[in-house]
Amino acid sequence: MDFLHFSLVLLLSNLSVDAAIFTLQNKCNNTIWPGILAGGGHPVLDDGGLELNPHASINVTAPAGWSGRFWARNGCTFDDSGEGNCATGNCGNVLKCKGAGGVPPVSLAEFTLDSPMDFYDVSLVDGYNMPISIIPLGGSGNCSKVTCVSDLNIKCPDGLQVKGDGGDVVGCKSACMAFQKPEYCCSAESTYTKDKAS
């Protein structure tokens, strides 16, 4: 399976003072399954997961003040009851994540709305599985697009690779996830920091 063409694009536009619209676009030649995880105390949007056909888009409405993250799952198979499995980004082996996060490695689009401004970023803290972009529409202030459009799977070092059933690289782990060492996880003072302080 060719993951080079997978890309999830999120367009954020203000609907009103009470809501915002996320437009999820699949710019791939294959189906992807976006997952959605709300921050604490915020509602789960679209039951936390959906299917998005090639080159299709869908609008997801979020209430004012919403925070959370989106990620794309790929290589999924789900039965009629919504149970199944994905090559990357699983959230409990179900289509509707309903509050469960994606199993790393996953590329993330993260949002905090109306706090008092909208904040957003593309994060690879949980590793990488496919290109992802955020393109704001409307609004005011410095609303720049944020993209990670390179296919990092083709450049992923051997020790970080996650391979699918066919042997292709489908994801790239973060160094923290792969090696569980303080210098990669920012969990303690690293040897490099100690050496510089000497």
C-alpha cells in the first residue's frame, strides 16, 4: 500500500461566536479514518471517528472554547458494527473512538479555541504516520497555515520504523517511544546537558 499520498487537511473557519467549523479533507487516493479526541471537559465531536473517502471532505462543528486533537488512521478495516483494526492510529479497534486517543505513531493536529484566541499546531510528539495540514479561513490576527507535508516514513531510521502487514513503513515512532530514555523524552537531565554544564 502506498502511503505517500495520504494527507489530512483541516480547514478551520469561524461559524459564529458560539461555534467553529473544522473541514476535514482527504487529499489521498485511499480512504482514511480521522480520529477525534476532545480535551478534558469538552464534548467528543462526531463520536470521535469517521470514514473519509478519497478526495472527500466533511464539516465537523465544534462549540466555542473546544479543545482537542485530530489524527488520521490508515489501512483500516471495519465490519458493519464498527469494529476492526487500522495499520496506524487505532483507538480501541473501533470506528468511533468515543474519547479514546490514537495509538502512536500518529501525526496530530491540535486545537484550543477561544482561549481567548484560537491556538493550533501540528505535532509529531506521538510520532508520524502521514502528512497533515491546518489551514485557517477567516478570523483575524496571525492565522498562518501549519503543514507537515513531507512523507517522513520514507526517511524514517530503522529503529523508529513501524511496518504494515505488507512490510511497508506505515509510521515512524518518536525517539522517546522507541528508546524510552530520558534524553529523548525530556523526562530528566540528559548526559548532553550535564556535559555542557561541566
